[in-house]
Amino acid sequence: MNKIKNLKLKAKDSKRFCIVFLILSTYVYMGAVNNTYITPASDGAFLFYLSLVLIGIGLLFFYRYNKIKIKIKKMSADEE
């Protein structure tokens, strides 16, 4: 039971990190659009690629969340 509780906490943390990285990537992307199209600057491409990296990190946390969620379901089914 204690292990399931710890896994639920890890799942909650992974979900939070996923949301944080997706929000952060959105802000960085909007900054890239602002720098590239509204006020031309040279660092717009860097911000665009940074937003892609942040989306990738967010997706990794989402994958981790799903993996932990499946593990919790298996452990809950085994206890019953």
C-alpha cells in the first residue's frame, strides 16, 4: 500500500512537470514569434528550437506519467 502511495505521488509530480514544461514552451514559442515577425531579431530561431526541446521534455514527463499510472493499476489489481 505504501508503494502505491509513493507511485501516486510520483505520477502527480510527473503530471505537474509535464504541464509546466508545456506552458513554458508555449511562452518561449510566443517569444520566438514576437522576435521573428513583430520585431525582427536574430534570436527567434533559437527560441523556436528551445520551445521544441521543452515540448519534448514535457512529452517525456507525460510518457513517464502514463507508465507510472499503468504500474499503479497493475499493483492495485494484484492487491485485490
